[in-house]
Amino acid sequence: MTLEIRHLGKQYGEVKVVDDISLTVKSGEAFGLLGGNGAGKTTTIRSVLGLLEHERGEVLWNGKPFLSNRPSVGYLPEERGLYPKETVSEQLIYLARLEGMKKAAAQSALKTWLERLGIAEHEHKRVEQLSKGNQQKVQIISALIHDPDLVILDEPFSGLDPVNADMLASVVKEQIAKGKALVFSSHQMMQVEQFCEQICILKRGRVQIDGRLSEIKRSYGRSNLILRSEADLMPFLETRGLTDIRRDAQEWTLKVNNEAQAHELMHELGQAGVPMLKFELKEPSLHEIFIEKVGEAV
């Protein structure tokens, strides 16, 4: 199963909010769709699903037009779309049946998911009675209860504490293992790195970078050097003209141009007799790549 977006374009007046975007999402992997506020992520997703009409390009599912060959879709929007006055069970069964499930199957799946996400005791409560985190869990169930082929999660960790975020992480991994095509949009770069093999970073509706995350990182080189020592390294580092230095307790993190520069620095530390507890060269994080390409904090 494959989702293909080819030269997608959407604009409002003279403003191009989606500008010639082409992406491929394959089954059994998570695709990270990233960008700052207003980058075009949500517009792209809604155009794919036919919720917005795009002026240019095409969207295909298994090589055929998406809307005429529409797969079963589970969509978790960033904005919460639940009915606050309805009970959890009433609306989840209703939404499952809209996706073609029979009532008995929907009830069975509901029980499984409520227990899986630890909110079985809230089954007959109105949604407005639930905490923000539990409301998010209900919305996650609404996207997955019908076992969709294509799963689109827009900021799924919103409102979840670390324990529940770990629970959701295991759910996402299960969906990938089941062979779902999964589009994952989030501002939390650590979560994206945890799941996504392929990423695309958007800025003002245009693709800034896309491809396999491992290859993108490799192309940047190993630029983060981490040093740990009981000695104060700052005077030594400053004499080498190194200014992009961050200190955290007994660790120093600094930027180097390449691996050779890092090893030269290590050799100089040894010659100076500076006692070292740690010397580690790391690839840049996705957070750093995002800031460089988009120029915005997340």
C-alpha cells in the first residue's frame, strides 16, 4: 500500500500555501511531515483527504486516484473534534459505524481500545468530564478503532503526560508493525526521530528537505562533539577559537567542522594532560536540522 502526492498545489488568492509538494508514504513505515506554524502541513493533509480542493497535482493510493480508490483512513486532527456532551462510548461507536463497522464489532473494538489506553472507567462519561489527556486518548481511539489502512496523526502527543506518551508511542509502533501507512506530524522532534524513517520538512508551503532520516543526518556529518571532564575545559576550548560551546555540569558540547578536527582536538587535550572521562562524536539531531532548515524554534 502506497500513498503518493505528486506536485500538489493549493493557494488562497496570491498566497501559495502548498507549493509543488511531492511525497511517497509506504506501508509499514512512518513518514514525518514537519514544519513550523503555517508551513502547510495541515493544508497538505486536508488536501490529500479531499477536505480541501487543491488546484494542482494529484494524490494516488496504490497508483490510482485517492478519492475514487479511497482506503480506510484514520485521521487524528490537531484540533480536537469530539462532541463534549456525548458519552465516550456513544460517539466512538457512532464514528466506527460511519467507517463501516457493524455495531457488535465496534463495541468489541471499543472495549479493547479503552482498556489498551487505560480509560475503561470513563466509557459512559461525557467527554467534557474528562481531562485534556483522556480526551486526547478518546480522539486517538476514534482514529484507530476501525483498523484503517492509512493513519494520519497530527500532533498526537498533545496533552499527554510522559507515562501516557510512552503508552501512545507503543501504539504507534504497533500500527507500523501491522503494515499501516502512517503520516506523523509533530513539533516534538524526539518523537519524530523515534518513529519516522522518512521525513519531509516544509517551509512556507515548499519542501526544504526530504528523504531517509539516517541519510539526511549522515549528509550533515558528525558535527556535535561531547566532552566530559572533571577539569574546567572552557579556557582550553576558548584558546582554540571554539565559540559555539554549551556546558551542562561536567559535560561540554561543541560544534566541529568534521571528524578530523574532533580528533585533532582530542590529541591536543591529551598532550596538555587534561583528564578526559568522555569523548563522543555525534550526528546532528533532527531538532538541529529543523532549526537550520526552517529557522524557527519548536
